[in-house]
Amino acid sequence: MRVQAGLRKERLDRGIKARTDDIFAIGSPREIMYLTMPRVVVIAALFTFPLLKDFTGMYWQNVMMITATIALLALSWDMLHSVGLVSLGQALFFGVGAYTTGYLNYHLGISPYISIPMATVVGAFICTAILFPVLRLRGIYFGLITFALPLLMMRVIEATKILGGTEGMSGLTPLPGITIKLYVIIAVALVCVFGFQRLFDTDYGLVLKAIRDNDRTVIAAGFDVQWYKAQALFIAALPATFAGAFLSHHYQFVGMPAFAMDYSILPLASVIIGGPGSFVGAMLGAFILVPLSEFLRAFGTLRIVIYSLMMLIFVVGVPEGIFHYLKRKYHQFERVVSIEEVEKK
């Protein structure tokens, strides 16, 4: 919309937003609906989709499974980014979780109802132990280490023939039907979103934010920054290792593709599109990017060009991410006023 000379656009908070920005004091059912409606609609849509199996077909049910998996990896990436750790290798967490549950189920015969939780926790601990020595690195240096580790793990498995070598481990115990699996992984993703948000609203979360903003100040305050980063790394690894373990039993196979670059690139792209720092944005980006990639399969290798254009559009046009943009539009409205009226204010 073009604004005439002498006029400008003014952005104002809606009444309920202004009253409840810091203190949640809800005064009417209308205001309750205003605050809860977006959450209710999204959650209802997610939990309704698995029931539409006859309408969508098994193909799109499986796409939803992959989408939720990438969403968990994106949430893991956003959690690391929230404490100043930029990861370029989410495939490390995914692959470690996948191989851990594969070993427990294939070699030890442990039920997936036990092996998946065990692989989630043990895999997160393994990843934390691997990355603990490099937590002192900052920015791109930490990212380069995480980028190289999945490739290193693939070469080690290929060279030593351990854990099935290049053939992997097949015939893992299957999980129940696709509907139950979708409900489980969607529920886990929602728990991670709201859990991470609440975590950063606590005093502990404030310390993690301070480490991201200025770790030298946190050190001067007497906190052990590396220990806090290790804790955050363990927490961030949990959804990613769970995603690897769960998807392995979904496909009943685990192999070197568990360390594929797709599990590193797609989560990062999802966060860029959705918007970092909110966790909801990371999940939203995954639910936009993955289904879109399935629609673009007909374009073959041309879809890489489309991906690149999308990334360019979002980085330049909506640098805050689509979630922050939609949230701002929902809580604010714009009006055109004269410059003289603004100056009087």
C-alpha cells in the first residue's frame, strides 16, 4: 500500500496484547478466545490429520511422519541456537539415536517400547560426551565440528564394519499402526515446543539466554558456562535422538543413511523459514518445507533452485521468519496517520 506525502503508517498493539504482554490478566471470554484460538486450531489440526488416512492416503501419512521428524530436529537446532551454539550437523544426533535403538533391538532383543526411550537418553548422553570438549568453541567453529562429525561416523562404520557396516541393521521390531505412530510423534513435538518455551521462562532459562548474549558476563558472575552449555546440549539432543530412534522402528531399518546431510540441512532451513528463537517457528518451518518438497518432486533437480529462491526470499524479505511475522500481524494493526498528528504525540 502506497502512503501519500505527509502521511505515514503507524503500528499499534491490540488492546488485549497491550494488557497481557507481561501479566496475563484475562477479563472476558472474548479475550480468552483471542489468546487461545491460534493454539487450539493448530493442535486440533495436527491431531485430526492422522484420522484422515482414508482421504489423504498412506503416502501423505508417511510425509507427515517425516515432517514431524524434521520438526523435532529443528526444535533441537533452535534449542542449541538459544544458548549460542550453531549446529550444522543435526544428523549426528539423529544417527546416534537411530543406531542406539538399532543395537538394543537387533542385537539384544529389547522391545522398542524400552529401546526407544533408552536410545533417546543414552544417545543424548553420547552426543554430549562427544561434543563436550569443543563447547568452548564459538560460532562457525563449533558448527564446522558438528558438520564434520556425521561424515566421520559414516566413514568409521564403513571402514570397521561395525553395527552392520554398509548394510546396516534390518528387521527391527515394528511399531503399531501409522495412526498411533503419528499421534505419538506429534505429541512429543508439542511437548518439546511448550517444554522448551517454559524452560526459557525460568531463571535457568535466563542464564542460558545470557550465555548466548554475552558469555563473558556470565563467567564473571561466577557461572560455569561450559557446564551449562553441556546441560543445554543434552536437553537439545533429546528430541533429535528420539526422532532417530522412532523413525528407525518406523522403517524397521537403520544404516548409514541415518547420518545423511538431509537431516542437517532440512532442520536448519526450517528454522530460517519459520524464525529462530520461538521454537514454534522451527516447527512451523518444518511443516511448510517438508510437504512443499514433496509437491516439488515432479520438478526433479530443479527443486533445488526453488529451495534456494525460497531461502533468499525469506532471508531478505522476511528475515524475522514467518512465525514472528504472523504473530506480529495477529497482535497488531496498522493505520495511516498524518505526520503532524504523530509529532503532536
